[in-house]
Amino acid sequence: MSTTEPDALLGPADIRELAAALGVRPTKQRGQNFVIDANTVRRIVRTAGVRPDDVVVEVGPGLGSLTLALLEAADRVTAVEIDDVLAGALPATIAARLPARKDRFALVHSDAMLVQELPGPAPTALVANLPYNVAVPVLLHMLDRFPTIERTLVMVQAEVADRLAAKPGNKVYGVPSVKANWYAEVKRAGSIGRNVFWPAPNVDSGLVSLVRRTEPVQTTATKAEVFAVVDAAFAQRRKTLRAALAGWAGSAALAEEALVAAGISPQARGEALTVEEFARIAEAKK
């Protein structure tokens, strides 16, 4: 466990000072909203259940407020940052504020969607304040690419948090809910107000916890085959599965055949099905 530096975490004044020195203005294009409240980052680390032996990967560290809190709690942290200026500045911030932990930190300057490997030991946890516009694809990519990630806690737009954690039958249950559930048990883990960010977004944020399934979904279908059914089912979510899956199966009649073989009513809609049921449909395709 680290020796915590008394003022290691960044406060609002530190964040603005750092940003001014770097000439950084948070950009809408990258969905950047920096967390400026030390209590919030501590709460995120606590809610994530970060342990002293964890190897944490963080996506979009920005100026480093969450990174520092993670470094205090974990064995090591690898941060993935796409922004040239922010990626260039982060190692110096870590060295200045947590000098005793700087050799426990690694930076990957890349688009998270393109990351295929990470330096050092395999990650055990993912903790991130994800940019609103790419939250779901980034989350799914990281869970898919790094199967050693057991626990994930992401801060996302409240609406995205609701969608990720939704259960079948809920009106916001959809593609993100099913695909996240392929990898993990997903639940809402709290709400975050707007005033802890700079600039303050015009939406609230939510925390989502994902604990990787100990047993993967039991199916002979591949993930790609299952996800193809999910995408087709929700592309026209108001339609019955018989109609929505016609293109995927080759015709409405073939879709009905697959559904009946899978034990699913052809009149059902995608929002009623679990990931296991989607897998059964994928298996039944002729």
C-alpha cells in the first residue's frame, strides 16, 4: 500500500491551474468533463473496491484527478489517453504529486478503441470516467480485449448508466444492456451530480459496476453470432422478433423457425429476452 501524500489529490484550483498551464480547454468533441472534487474520486475508488494488489486500467485520465486516487489504492495503474497534450503532461503530474508511486504508473498514448495490449502485468480492474460519446463501445472493447479484468466501475451519463444496467422488460433495455451482460453482472452503483465536474455537464452522471461472469454464457454460438441477433432484434425494436429477425435469418419464416427451435415466441420483442435467450436463437439459426 502506498504512503499517501497529504495533498496528492487535485482540487478545483489545481485542476484549473494545470489546465491553464497546458492551454487546455475541455472539448465537447471528446466529451471531456474533468472531475474537480477529491471526495468524488475517493468515493469512486471506494465503490470500485480497488485493492492493494489490483492492476487498474483507466481510460481517459484527463488531468489525473482519478488517476492519483487510484494510484494511492492499487498496486499499479495504467492510463490510456488519446489527447496529445494531456498524455504528455500526466507523467509529470504523477511524479510531482505522488513521487513514491510514479514507478507504479504507466501511460498508453492511444485511442482506447485501438488498444490491443497493455504494458506490465495483466489488468484486474477497470475504473474510468468515460467520455459520454464513446462510453459503451470503449467499455465493451476493454472487457472483450482484456478478459483478466474482473471488476469494472465506470462513470457515464446517467441515461447510459440506466441502459447498461437495465434488465429485460425495462423500456431502456437494449443493445448495451445485453452486450454488457454477455461479459458481466451489471448494476447501477450510485449517482454523481453535475457540480463535481469542470465544465459542469448539462446531464447527471451515474456509476455502473460490472463484475465479470465466473461462468461465460453457455452456448455453442460465437459472441459475434449472438451479437448479430441482438443488433437485428433492436434495430427495429417495436417489431416482433419474427419480423425484426427476418433479415438476419433470411426470411420471416426462417426467423420463426429459429425462434420456435430456441423456445422463444415469434411474437415476443427483443426487450423481453435475456442474453442466454439471444444465444439460443443464434444457435438455432439454420
